[in-house]
Amino acid sequence: MAWYDEAIFYHIYPLGLCGAPEKNSYGEPEHRLNQLIPWISHIKHIGCNAIYIGPLFESVGHGYETTDYKKLDSRLGDNEDLKQFVRKCHEEGIRVIFDGVFNHTGRDFFAFRDLKEKRESSPYKDWYCNVNFWGNNEYNDGFCYDNWGGYNLLVKLNQRNPAVRDYICDVVRFWVSEFDIDGIRLDAADVLDFDFMKTLRWVANEVKPEFWLMGEVIHGDYSRWVNEGTLHSVTNYQLHKALYSGHNDHNYFEIAHTVKRLYGMGQNQPGGFKLYNFVDNHDVERIHTKLNNKAHFVPVHILLYTLPGLPSLYYGSEFGIDGRKERHSDASLRPCLDLTQYQDAVHNNLYTKLIAALGKVRQQTRALSYGDYQELQLTNRQYAFSRNCDGQSVIVTVNNDDNDSTMTLPAGNCATYIGALSGQKVAVNNGSICVTIKGNSGDIWVPATDEAKGSETYETVLDGNETLPEAQAPDAGKSAGQAVSPAGGNDTTPTGAAAANTASAAPSSTGEADKDPRYQEGVIAGLQEAILAIMEKNGYVTDQMRRDVYNNTHHDSLITWIKSFR
């Protein structure tokens, strides 16, 4: 057991949250990172015990075109500011994970500047992939090279070059010795060289006990990345998609089949997969925006905190804010927020109150971190499962229907269960419990053991009388200086070759669950969404273009379409 087995993450995009300018002038440090110090107690208060923050290091724009891996972005401050932030997090028992952008650098990175100046004579000409001095590009460099996602702003590093590997490994060691971090999230891990990632795992094992490596991966067989020799975890985009579309379509089969498939992938791992689960992040629209029925915010987050994996909350979503992708800009997904405007949210905002309660339940309930998973009941609109550990069985029930629903479910070996969110007590009769779940709601049923003798152990947040507030997007004026991705795309959704690679890695349908037409519909919808995301990065998508994508419901054709973006 390691710290990350019980982690509840809080995800921060610092250039956005701190209101940094869109472009970096490389001037004197502006100590905006210090604005995050008050957030630490808030993050702890809502039950999170780990922070994933990034990108952090010197860059020209959105942060993923790195200029200097060893210097905090001057729009955020200096290295002393970053040291202080990590130190204060650790004082509150919060682990800190940095964003590691090791697939590519920016054009202002020292090795690329030398390449531009010295061309064939540069000792760094082999630091980048497929440098061709007979070519050219939009910058009129007089040569061309491989990039990420079709953007020459992001120059792809040659991870098979020993000098590049040594340099990145030195960066990791520097981050640990200088800032005392606890792990790294690898940007664009789905296009990183596997031997390179294995080297990073070796360094992770060396630099610090329980140093955690998590990779950004969209689709595919996650066990290719998550294993004893490569990474500890990857981003669970498959569950992300299922969580919101399964509610929008009133289709809990999509969620349950996705969970079953992912759980099966991890059976060869000790304790199963510990995938990084999320419902929104800096690259996708806010969950409150994506849900057709905003009341589904409740069952969606109950599932986020109780299904196998590590839950992660994107900053601001605990307040129920909106954020929509806009043409040529992801700024609304990465807003500047003033914490003082939300200082009473844990008491006055049901969204925040729910998140804080879920964090508390997760921390107090060992089975939610270590328990196995067993499906108990499944319909389009109701879903129940158990997490079982050390003889304790915790039962989770959710309902996406507007009406209440009653479930009779097999229970563990105890006399009474408590609804950790409702405070309701139910007796076990003949090995089962009979519970009524409010419409568009859910609960976590915990055995009334010595650790949970009564409902007073938990803070009741769902008593049937709650009313979800109308969420609003943050003040537009506060996000005017947000970092914007090149050509309007978000900077960490794979396009071109990356999307093709992940599509070709997608496992074939072999299980009985995969033959279910509702599951197949979910797969098709996921592929359509991936194609539209790629198209949106490349330019404006017309209504007719969207119709063309949605009208294509053939699996193989959609896979070929994704590969065509190479």
C-alpha cells in the first residue's frame, strides 16, 4: 500500500487559475503562484489529499511549449515561490504531482535555438525527431521536423537519443531535490516511447519512495502503460466519456460495461488498476456544462468517488461552474477564480457540500480504495454495485431517473447499513437491504460497524429537500488573460498520429458485455467524439461536418477516419 492508493486528487491549471497573461514576455517574475496558498486549506477541507498541478515551467504561451524545465514560468513567479507552495502542501498532508511535458519542447528551448543557429553543425540536431534540412515550415527555419499534433510550435523530442533521456532524467531528479515533489503526470504519454517511460520508472524508483508516475492516455488497452515496469496509472478517458454520456442517454449499461472492461484489464495487476478517474479537466468541457440534466451532477460524482480508481476533481468544478469549448480558445475551461467569492461554498453550495462529503466518505471507507468490485443491479436508469474489502461490503446505489426507485440488494455480514450521504439507516433482512433512492441521486451504504455507529459520523447532504443551485461561468473579465492553445486547439488532446496510434491500440470486442448493443453504441459515440475533437483542433467545424461524423456509425470506418489524421 502506498500513499497514492488512497489519493483524492485536485487538479490545477496554474496559468489559468492565477490569471496569467496569454503570452510570456520573459520579463521579471510576477509572483502569481502565491495566490494559490489559500487554496491549500480549501483543497484539504473538501477532502482532497493530493494536487496535480501544471504545466509550471517557463514557456511562451499555454505552458506545454517548454522553454526551460528548471525555471518556474516567470508569469507565475520564481523557484522559491514553487518551493514554498509544495512545502505548505506537505505541511497539510497533501502530496504534489507536477506536469511533465517530455514529449516535445517549445521553439525557445536551448537545444532548438542552437539547432536553428548552427543547423547541421548543432550537437542537438539529433535531439529532435526527423530533422530534415531539405525541408521548411511556416517559421521559415530552412528545415522541418516532427511535431506534436500538427503544431510546429511543439517540437518532438527524440526519446531514443541517450542524451535526451539523460537530460530528462536529470530534470526529474532536479524537481525532486529542488521542490520535493511526489510524482509526475506525463503529458501525451500515449505517444511517448515505451523504453523511455521504463527509464523514467527506473528513475522514479530511485529518487523517492512511492514516487508516482501517471500518464495521459486517451484510448487503448491501458495495461500496455500501467504495469510494474512502466507507469503506475493513466488518465481514464474511457470512464470519463461513459460517466457523462451514460447519464445524458439514461444508459447505465454504458458505464457498467466500461467499468467491467477496465476492471478486467487490471486483473493481472496486484490490487487491480488504480486509474486516474475524472469527469472534467483543462482539455474538456466542465461536467456541469456537459450534463443535459444538471441534477445528474450528484450521481455522476457519487460514481467518480466510489468506482475503482483514483478520483480527481478539476479546480472550480466543486462549485458547479460552467466551462464550454469556444472557437480558437480553451480559456473558459481554465478560468481565473477568486477563492473569496466561494468562501462559504462548503456550507451554502450543494455542489461543494456534496464534494466535501464524498471526500470524507472516501477517506473513512477503506473498501472504496482497496475493495474489489461486484455489480449488484443494472438497468438503464438504476445501478448498484459493492466494493468489498477485509470482510466489509460497501454498497453504492445511483438513480438517473426523475422518480424515486426502490432496490433490494444483497448485503454484507452486518445488521445495519447507513446511507453516508442521506443519514438513512436500513436493517439487513435475510441477507439483503431494501433501499429507496431519490430521483437523480444516490447513496453510499456503509456497514454500521464500530467505525460508523450512527449517521452522525457523516454529514447528511442528500435528505431529499436539497435544491441544486444554478451554476454560472466565472466572471468573463477574470479569464481574459488566460493561456490559449495554438490554432485554437486544446494542447493535450491527441490529434493526427497520436489519435491514430490510440485508435489502433483500442482492444477488440471479445467479451459478452461488448456484444450488448448499448455498449457498442457507447463505443461508436466515443469514436465520433474523438474525431470531432481532432477536427475542432484543426479549425472551425460546421454543422454539416458534425452531421457527417454522427451519421457514420460504422466502427471500422470511424477507426480509419481517425487514422487519416496522421
